[in-house]
Amino acid sequence: MATMGRYCKAYSLKKLREFSQWTECTENTRKEKKEVSGNEVEINRELTDDDFLYVQENYVVTDGVFKDENIVFDNITPEWKDFCHKILAFELPVYKPVQVST
């Protein structure tokens, strides 16, 4: 079963590709239905600069909002985290507990 993380943020693939060590596992992209010779088949979608991918709370990049499905990039290094913070302005939100007065 797919796992929804607590936080993810969408970025254009064009922006993500600016990272010097960027690689893509294109075999993990979401499936699309396409007609081939009169038959409907599912194929991995082809990524373009205009597509959006999701940086998850654990810095993994996915083709969809679930943090454990369609993983396109998972080479989590200090350089990648630095790129996320400095170039993408990716920051995990700090959730403060809500106090209820009675």
C-alpha cells in the first residue's frame, strides 16, 4: 500500500535537472495508457522539462505524491540536501502543537 508522507513539494523537472549530480530512474515513472496497434497498453511516461515531480520530506523525488512509489531520484547526499535548501528553498514545515483551552 502506498505511503503518504507528512510533506512534499512539487518542482518542475527543469529546475531539478539543474542539480549537477541529477539522475533519473525513468523506469519508475507513472504508467500511462496508450494505444499501440489497436491494443491499449501501459507504458512509463516520458519526462520533459515541463513535468512536475515531488521532493518528499526524506528528499527522495517521486512522480506522484506518495513517498514510496514512482521514485525517480533517491541519491540523497549532503550536496542534494544543500541544493534543495539553497536553490529550491525546500524546507520542512515546523508543526507546532495546538493547545486547546477549556
